[in-house]
Amino acid sequence: MAVCIAVIAKENYPLYIRSVPTENELKFHYTVHTSLDVVDEKISAMGKALVDQRELYLGLLYPTEDYKVYGYVTNSKVKFVMVVDSSNTALRDNEIRSMFRKLHNSYTDIMCNPFYNPGDRIQSRAFDSMVNSMMMQVC
Amino acid sequence: MEGLTLSEAEQRYYCDLFSYCDTESTKKVASNGRVLELFRAAQLPNDVVMQIMELCGATRLGYFGRSQFYIALKLVAVAQSGLPLRVESLNTVKDLPLPRFVVSKNEQESRHTALYSSDADSSASYSGVIPPPPGRIQVKKGSVSHDAVQQRTSTDQQESTSPVVSPQQSPPTSPHTWRKHNRHPSGGNNERPLAGPGPFWAPFSEAQPGSSTSSDPIWSGHSPPPHQENWVSFADTPPTSALLAMHPASVQDQTTVRTVASATTTNEIRRQSSSYDDPWKITDEQRQYYVNQFKTIQPDLNGFIPGSAAKEFFTKSKLPILELSHIWELSDFDKDGALTLDEFCAAFHLVVARKNGYDLPEKLPESLMPKLIDLEDSTVGEQTGEVGYSSSPAEAPPSKSPSMPSLNQTWPELNQSSEQWETFSERSSSSQTLTQFDSNIAPADPDTAIVHPVPIRMTPSKIHMQEMELKRTGSDHANPTSPLLVKPPDHPEENKMSSSVKFTSGNTVTDGYSSSDSYTSDPEQIGSTVTRQRSHSGTSPDNTAPPPPPPRPHPSHSRSSSLDMNRSFSVTPGQQQAGVVAYPPAVPPRPQPSQGAGPHVHRPVDAEGLIAHTSTSPQQIPEQPNFADFSQFEAFAVSGVNKEEEDEIETHSEVLQVEKPSDSASSLRVAKADGRVEDKAPANVPTSVGKGTTPLAPPPKPIRRRLKSEDELRPEAEEHTQKTGVIAAVLASQPSIPRSVGKDKKAIQASIRRNKETNTVLARLNSELQQQLKDVLEERISLEVQLEQLRPFSHL
């Protein structure tokens, strides 16, 4: 379960960010922000590689002693960044991937909504509930 | 004043209170006296009361409009909770208890009952009489409304109990909640024909004046009546009826609606909306209206309304974009960005509800679920869909409906394969393709995972070959377009196949039955999403018909089948059906070359045209049958029928690559899969053909169909190298062979015979092993599927 999930637009501003409310959330925001550099690095490294499902998933961006940061980028350069707690007995990579897949699917649903203007903050209840289900149940 | 968001209970409560305070029945202003009395009953210190009054703006305005009143009530609740009185706290405080008023005469309940009783009184007055149509009714259905009101009031009394009974007419029993809320027409309303009927109508009258601000019981999402009138006018009748049926909290709509609707409609609507339990049920009137509206946008009732058109349409309702967005999320059931008729009706109904003050549900109510037509296993979906217009207890649906969508959504994750089918079918728009896709998947599954099913039209050996072929193709995930890749993967070996199968299995969320990555990604996605078939990898729907594999280089023909085989093999490249290697032609020859995937079998036995096929493509499958045939052929050839044929065969065999390890016995048979083989083949062929004695050449280079020996995998590689070495040697010696004559020829023939026999044996062995391998793979796949099915539970 993640402690923080963020959706970053192509221009690197956040479309959606949500953290487990207990801790100092700014720390997570900062972490997500710094991880964007790593994401960009990985994207550029991929270069002309075919962007298929596997490559959408960037994997572990960088670990710290407290948590790990995973990244995922869509074809339209919208990035999903997920911070998970290290103590959370290693979430398997496949699980992280499936979480990103769900995020991606929900994001696509939002995109399909004609009332959503791309670039707006995401305010969908369905998306919120989906993210909530993925967040750590702390309290 | 800032917007005030009230929960449903709060709304009702406040409305009731307002009614109570509305001694003058102005429906707009709560009499100051009553209000003050009420506030005193709240047991708040006077200064707090003064503060409240100031904050809500009454002091400024000099009177308590509905909005001010509501704000005041909320502030009372805030104060009673002990929180500081702030304007911001109005909306930010969550879970605020309802303000408590200790009225001198009665407690809350008693107040309620008093109101009710007052209702009763008024209703009594009503009961006997059909209230005259409200004068200013913009509502023409005054009478109807009155009846309905009567109905309502009388039912109000019974409230908790019986469902509405339409005394005078069959006016539908308003939803229970609504009725409660209704208790409005306390005193003074009698005069107002409009007012009399109850809150429902009251809003109308209030709205009439067009004072949007004051009559906004619920601020969020309300638009000024005039606008609403516009909207309603564009919406004409049904909204009225809908409104009638709905919670009358909101005013504006109803006014406008009133103007439009006819009395009869109202009646009917009321009657029908008497679901009493389910505020979300769409009455026939409403439905008809929605359908008409749908037609204005999309004449074809089975068609879709694209998102942009729907956006325009619903934007006219002047609801905030956020709410419209939420409504869209709720109503676009299959998430395809377009609205079917059912979805449109649900969306419209939700819009109407919202305008009437109902809060939007978190999940689509059961009665609004679109009927899922294409569902295959649609258990939940269909049930909910069919419930659509059937009455269902209000409590039940709300509880069920929230779970429904979530169920539907979680199902795919939980129950992968079947859900996938379900989700596929749920997508009305793409159901066709999906189902097709599914059907493709089905055969693909067996092909890839189970490999068995390969339709067998060939000889048993051929069957084996085909299966092997299938396995190879199935496992080849390199080709995203076809679930069953028939593309020659250059790893005819089973190990490769198995590894690829493993890979695919691992990849698939649901199970390992997709052969291609893209395909696997689809099931995963589908699994995770309800009805969406989002192929992030962009494969899915395209796979309905796997594109024909690229033409294989020189499909070699198996010996066994003679010309037909060859032709068929040559044809196969173009076919590439997902694993339908039903008949020999389907088996695409493996691209032999370099690897020499068991081309051996392909050694075209046919004298006729096989020569050209140098491609090592023949995969194992063809190989086997070929091999077998070859052996037959060999026998035939040995009988000395046709040296040329032999030569040709051999040359072909040369061409064919045999990757499988073959025994030392067959070492002579080296598949010259390499280009040089091919080169030589043609070269040899001519030479061999040219000479009668050529047969010598053939023996050394008999197509080495690499038979899979027990060792298969590794040994294959080794042997392959060996073979290549041998091949080289043989090739080297070849030129000389043709030169030899006589005894050499005999010796060669004998050796050929021996080799062929060995080949046959090996081929048989190979097929058996293949069979075993398939079995094991099958088991493996089934286990993986089970694992996948279990997994979602664990990781969530």
C-alpha cells in the first residue's frame, strides 16, 4: 500500500496528489518533486525504445531508508509517482505494476469524461476512491 | 454568502424548520418572530444568536430569507457543537449534528409531529376538498398537485407506514424521504393554492418570483430559476414529472417544470414515482421524456451520444462542472466516453435529481444502471439493469447499487478470465469486437497454453508437428498482433517455447493464456478495470484476426506430405491463425534459416516443388510429420524409385534446418539450415538431379530434421553445432559424392536407409516427448491461472 500517490502532468505540475494523512505531507510532496528528475532521466534514457506496457512502468526510482519511490509514465508523458513505505514488507513488483495499471485505467476514465479538461486538477470521486483503496490504511 | 452545502438530512431538516418559521407562508421569508423563537430554543447565549444572525446576513437584510435561514441553522449547529462561529465553518465542518432546538412546546420530534399534525390538519382540510388550482400556478397542474399534495399530506401522517395510497388519484406516493420533508405546508398555506400542496409546490411558488437567491435552499448546484426555466424549457415535460417525483427541495426547477408539464402527466408521474422507496427510479413519463431528448441529439436509439454532445447538453442544466463530471462518471457505465440510451437516461435523471436537491450518490443507483445487454455472465449487471424500472426498496438499492458498480469493477480483478469476458460484453460499444476478441482468445488459449487442441487433420506425426508448431507460435510473444503467434519464432525448440510460455504466463494477470505480450496486457487491464478494454499496449481489439505472419522464407515442405504439404506450408505463412494449426497448411513454416529449427521434417518429400524451400522454417510440427513422411518417403526412395527425388529431398533437407538434436546416428543428417545449405541445395539439386548417381550426395545431407531426443534442449544446441559441423563435413564431401559411383551409391543408399530409420525412431520419440511437454505445460498454465486468481486478494 502506498503512502503517497501523485499524478503529474506533462509539464511537471501536479494534477493530483494525495498522501496518507498522518505524517508531514510536505515531505512526500517534496519527495515526489525530486523524483521527477529521476523520471525524466529514465524517460530520456529510453530514447527511441518502443514504448510498450513494460516500459511505461519505470520501476523503483530511488529508495531511501524510509520508503521507496516508484514511477510510471504514460504515453502522453503523464507521470504517476508512488511512494511506498519500506517497512511494508516488500510489495512485489507485480503488485506495484498492477497498482499503476489501475491508476492508469482510472486516469483514462477521467480523461474520457467530457467534462474534464485535460490539465485540470483531478477532482473525481471515483478516482479518489480508487486511490484511497490503494493507500495504506493507517488510521 | 458563500455557498452552503448541506447534507440531505440537513436539507430536509432545514426546510422543515423554515416551513415552521414561515408563519406567513411566504415561502421566502421566515418570520422574524418565529426565527428568534427558534434560536432561543436552540439554547444558545444571546450574543451567539446575535452573531449568528449577523453572519447569516439577516441583520443586513432585515429578514430571514431561506438561504439566510439555512445558514443560520447551520451556524446554530456549529455553535451547539462548540465550534467557533465562522463563516468558513459552514462548509468545512463535517459531520455536524443537526441543530437542536428545544422548543418550549415540543422537542424536535414533537416539533416534527406538531408539524405533521399541522399537516394533518391542513390535510384534513384538504382531504375533503380538492384544493383549487394555485392561482399563480404557473403550474397548470394545480389540481393535480393539490391532489398529490393531499396525498402527500395524508401520507405524511402515516409517514413511516404505508406506502402512498393515492386517495384521489393515484398520485404516487412520494418517496418516503420526500414526504417527510414535505411536511411543509404548515399553516397559512391554505390560501396559497400553490403553497398548499406542500413543499413540493411551495418551491414553485417561491421560484416564481424568480428570486433565485432567496429560494435556494441548497446553494450548490442551483441556478436561478430563470435559467432553469430556460433549461427546463429545453427539457420540457418530463423534468417536471421527474421533479414531481423527486425530492422537492429545490425550487426553481419545479416552477419551470410546472409550467411545462401537464396535469395529467404530473399525475401519472406521481403515480409512478410512488416507488416510495426508490427516489432514483425513472418513471415512464420521465423515461419517455429522456428518450425524446435523446432523439434530439441522436436519432438512432441504439446509437451513442458522443461525449462532446452530451457535455453541451448537460451544461445547459447549469449544474457545476464538477457535479456534471461526477454525474458523467456515474452514468457512463461502460466508460466509453459516449452515452447509450440507458446511460443517457440515467445521467439525465441524475441531473434532474440534483437540480431538485438530491445529493448525487457515490455509486450509480441500482435503478439507474443501464441494462447490460451484451453481458455474457452478467450476473450483477443484468440484475441491476433489469431492476432499472422495477421498484426496489429505496434502502436496498442504495446499498446494493453502491456495491454493484464496485462489484462490477472488482470482479474483473477477482475473477479474471470470466470477468474479462463479462467486462468485454458489458461494453456495449465495443462488445462486438470484444466478444470476437474473446472468441479468438478462446482458441488461442488452448493453443498457447494447452497446445493440444490443435485441430488435427494430419497424420499423427503431423499433429505433433503442428502442436509443436503451435506451442512455438503461441509462446512467441513477439508478435503482439496475434494471440497465437504463428510467426516463426526461430526457436523451434521446446525449451524456447516453454520459456516463452512461461514468460507469457508470468505476464498475464489473469492467466498465462495469452501468447503475446500485448494480449496479456489486455487481460490484465481488463481485469483491473470494469468494462474497459483499454489496451495500453494497443493490441486488443485488433487481435480479432491475427494478421498473417510475415511470409516465411522458403517454407520447406515436409517430406511426408508431398506436394500438398509443401504447398500448404507455403500457404501457411500467410495464414497465421491464432493457433489454429488445424491443418497442415496452417502451420507456418519456421523461418528456418539460421537456426535450423527443425526443418528436417520439412524436407520436402515431394519431388515436385520442394526444392525451392530452403527455409528452415518448418517448425517442429511440420518436421515431425515430415519426418515421418520422410521416413516413409525414404523407404520409398530407398526402393530406388527416384534418385532425383531423393536428391531433391535431401537437398531440401539440407535446406531445412534441423535444430533438434539428433542422434549421432542421424548425425549424418544435418540440416543445412544455413544459407549455405540453401545455396548448396539448389546447387546440389541441379547437380544431383543431373546425375543419376547423385544419391550419394543426399545421404550425407539428408535433411536433418532435428529430432528431439530426450535431451532436447541443451543437447540440441550441442548437437546442432555438431550437426553443423557434420553438415559442413558432409557438404564438403558432397561434391565428391556425386562423383562416386556404383558401390558408393549403394553404400550411400544403405546409409540413407539407416539414417531414415533412425530418423523415424527419433521422430517418434520426439513426438512423444512433445506430448509430455505439452501436458506439463498445460498443468503449469492452469496452476498459474489459479495463482493469478488468488493473487488479487493477496496484494490488495
